[in-house]
Amino acid sequence: MSVIVLVPDEEGLTELAGLDGVQPVRFSWAEPLPPEAAKAEILIPATPMPEPGDLATAFPNLKLIQLLAAGAESWVDVVPEGVLLSNCRGAHGGSTAEWVVAVLLAVYRELIDFAAAASERRWNKHATDTLLGKRVLIVGAGDLGEELRRRLEPFDVSVTMVGTTARDGVHGVDELPELLPSHDAVVLMVPLTSRTRGMVDARFLAAMADGAVLVNAARGPVVDTDALLAELTAKRLRAALDVTDPEPLPEDHPLWTAPGLLLTPHVGGVVRGGRGRAYAVAVREIERYLRGEQLHNLVHGEY
């Protein structure tokens, strides 16, 4: 008998169609669940999504929730007892790292200012800063951090990695107070957890060097918005944010007009072909599950 996998789109049906032992079934949170939901063993939910409600009732045979995103913070507290939760680590690291490189280049080479001058037909020729030789501190030494390090080093950037605990080539998070003052840019690539929420507070920001750039490619609540606004308003720090707190930003929020800020609407990993890469990771995880192997991206639950 085939394992029923609920998928949120036609691409999911196509990607799982050739997987032996699997019956993919389309579902939507906005519509009544299909009859197969009662027997579904694996759920691939859409993101973004409404409140999942009582998953145990809706999917009584559920054994695995396989996400198409790396962020799992909204799921951890709602996963039913005995159900595995796997994220999509490895699918979006390259595109997110590319976004970080892009915004660092835009900040240092003043591309936004040049574009604004061009729109006014002004030939605003002047020297700019450069990414070449910068010291970049990457907070988050997982897949995202490694993908970024690999892309920054060809620019002759000096990269320092920070993880939860120290290991070979990686500093521990407890070393941040000593590391922050000596770096030109600090890039956040951590998951949102109780330990990282509000981690970048007034003290963290005050320890950064004058003129340094804070890049948030993690989650908005990792940064204390008011503390960052104070530093930006004083023009002591600059920032590039792909995520904010709150998100999306209200129309009257002061971040819209904060000086020294490059802001994008949570699109770091949103690129053409990204969905296909996410499904490729999901398929490999489902294959491991069917073989009874340990999942590579397991973030919740035990065998």
C-alpha cells in the first residue's frame, strides 16, 4: 500500500509522482480536506499558511511534516506528539547568501545612491567604499552561513564564523562581545528560537564598530527594532534587512525612512527555481523516511 503524501500544489504532484511507494494528493488549507487526509502519513504544507489548528484531528495518521522552507519556528509548538518535523535546509542557502552579497555590494558601492542620481539625470561620479578586504562576522554557522562564507571569500573578505558553541573554525556565541568591535559587517543567519529572539539588542549594536553594517537574513524578531532604529537615526550604523519586526511593515513604520537602511520584503530566498530545489530536498527526506533512515533535516521529534 502506498504512503499518502499531501502536497500543496501541482508542482508537488509532479515532483512526487515518480517516487515509488508514494501517492501524492493535492490539498489546500482554504478548501475542505480531501478524503485521503484521514490516511495521510506525510504532510507538505504550503507557506505562508493559516493557523494549522488541531493537526492531530485533521490528520490522525500523520507521521511526518516536511516543510519547504528552512524556518520551522511556527511549527515546533503545534506538531502533534509522535510526529516528525523536517525542514528544507539546503534548498535556499545559496540564494539567501547571494542576497547578502548583493546588499553588501550595494551598500559599499553606493548603488542605490547612483541609481537615484541617474533617475534625476545627475552624473554623480565619486569614489565609494569596497567589499574588498572587509571583515565580515557571520552569526550562524549552519548551511546558510557556510554558503555565504563560500561566496564572500573570493572577494578577499575575511570571514569569521559564530555558532552556538565553539568548534574548529567556528567561534562560540559567547565570544560575540569581543568579536563585534573588530568587524566591518555582521550578518545574521540564525533560526528564530527562544535564545535568538532579541539577541541583537542595544548592547549588541553598541559593541559594533562605528560605520559597521548589520545584515539580517534571519528573522525579524532576532533584532530589537527600536534599538536598531536608534543607531540608524544617529547614523552610527548602517543596515540591510530582508526581514523585520513587525512584518510586513505598517505603512507608517519609521523603518521605511530610516537613514542608512536598505530594505527588501523577505525575498532573500525567493527566486525562480527555488520551489523545485525545495521539492528536491523534500523528496530526498521522504525517501529516507520510507527507508526508515534518520532524516537529515529533522528539527523536531524522534524515531
